[in-house]
Amino acid sequence: MSRICDTAISQVDQRFSQSDHLIAAKLVDSSLFLQFVLSFPTSELDCAVKLWPVGKEKC
């Protein structure tokens, strides 16, 4: 029974570990652009920077 639980927990961790990509994807959702004028989604931008860091030499 323990192996089944361990496998289930591992699968849940794997499947939901990519949720940051969904959060960052809001930055390119054109239906939200008008909202960004009033309140830019800084938490989503921070999430994108964490996922896809750019070295200073590329800036």
C-alpha cells in the first residue's frame, strides 16, 4: 500500500509542478492586455523570469 501512495504522491507532484508555466502564460493572453494597463501582473512577470532567466550579457 505504501508504494501505491508513494507513486500517487510522486505523480501529483510531477503533474502540478508545471503550474508556474500556466501563471506566466497570462502575460501573453491578449484578452488581458487592457487589464494590464491598469494593473500590470508583476507576480506573473516574476514567475516568467524565474522560469526563463536571461543572463545580463543578453540584455
